[in-house]
Amino acid sequence: MDKQRLTELAEIARRVRVGIIDAVYSASSGHPGGSLSIADILTYLYFEELRVDPANPDAPDRDRLVLSKGHCAPALYSVLAQRGFIPVEDLKTFRKTSSYLQGHPDMKHTPGVDMTSGSLGQGVSVACGMALAAKMDKSDRRVYAILGDGETEEGQVWEAAMFAGHHHLDNLCFYVDLNGLQIDGSLDQVVDPRPHDEKFRAFGWNVIVINAHDFNEIEAAVKAAREYKGKPTVIIGNSVKGKGVSFMENNVGWHGKAPNAEEYEIAMRELGERA
């Protein structure tokens, strides 16, 4: 990827992170940590990879993205806003009673959302169904699913992995956001689901491990996933929870709380929105 495009994507990802903080601060609730850690992969997918059209969000042969870790909806909403699916200013209505931007994605009310996700583990099963349906339709559409690392403690994730491997769903790509933290603490303190790479290989998957915040590595991984035939691919992204806001980075306390006014201003300065 050339330097100009790297700079452009970094700027989009910065704006995505600003939108995440704006949404969570405006709602006085939400999940900033895991939203910030997936800002880069979502930026790459929506601006470089996914075949989607904001003017026709329900196009039958569009690519699909399932945010299986649905509590990180601020990240999805923010990237959809940057891509033109929804107005950026609407991010500040997040979780308001009258808003179409609720705490988990809602495909019936939010343009660009392909799956109403909430309970962890369920989204990946739907993604498998979407991928199998595309095969049956003889369509070249691709399906991507974003999982949290804590989410992979759910047995349903591994049932979906077994299903996808058995059916050779090479049009399916999972992305595991491996930031090492979940709501109750670090993975090794709760129920450690690692090693993800060995487990997915055992279920018949192509496995790629990357730095989740390096666009060159993201690009290479997504391209390799698209070109790999005969198996589904999982990209395991080693990420930083709260990436981009210093006091949120690698801090489990920011899994599910909103910044106060002082913290909001600090975050905006660090994200380049304040002098």
C-alpha cells in the first residue's frame, strides 16, 4: 500500500475513533474499549474491501459484515457514518430512546447493518448461514464476521467453526479481535480460549495472525483470505483495547463505561480534535 493511501486510511480511522468517543460520551454509556480496538479493521474493510453501496444498502449481491460482538456497535456506526450510510451527526443520538442507533446493531432500522446482533456467539452462526446461502446462490459475495476474544469462550463459536470448516466456506472470513481483555478481566483470569490459531486449524480453517493496527498487515491478510480456496479463513488480530486514547489503552475498566467531561476532552485532544 502506498504512503498516500496509508495516510488516508489512518485519517479515516482517526475520525472513526472520534465518532466512537462522541457516541459513547453523548449516551453516557457504551463500550469504548473494544470499539476502539476494531476501528482499523473496520476502516480497511469498508473503504478498501467490502462491495457495498451507501446509495443501495440492501443490494442482493453486496458483501456482508456481521458484528458478532454487537456491544461494540459504536465502531460499526462510526465507520458507516464515515462511509456515507448515515449522517455523522447522528452518532450523538446513540442509545437515545428515539434513536435508530441503539446499543446493539439493528438491521431493520440502520442502513448498512447486515445482522441484528446482541448475545455473543450468535452472529457467527448467522454469518455461516449467509456464506452457505451465497454458495447455494452461486454468488461471489463474501461474508465477514467480527468476534471478540472473550466471545470465543462461547461454545456456539466453535460449533459455527466446525460447520464452516465442514462445508468448506471459503467465502467466509472471521476476524478475532484479540485484545486480551473482557468485561470481567483478562482472558487468563476468566476462561482463556487461546490458542485460537491451533483451534481454528483443527476445525479446518486457514489461519492468519496479524498486528491489528498495521494497515499493510491488514491488507495482506484480507487479500490472502479472499484468494484462499477450499477453507474458511480466520484473521486473528493482536490488538490494543482502547487503541488511540492513552488512558483507555489496555485498561479493562474501559470495557463498558463512558468518559466524563474532563476525560472526553482529553480523548478529543489525543485524537486530534482539539488543539
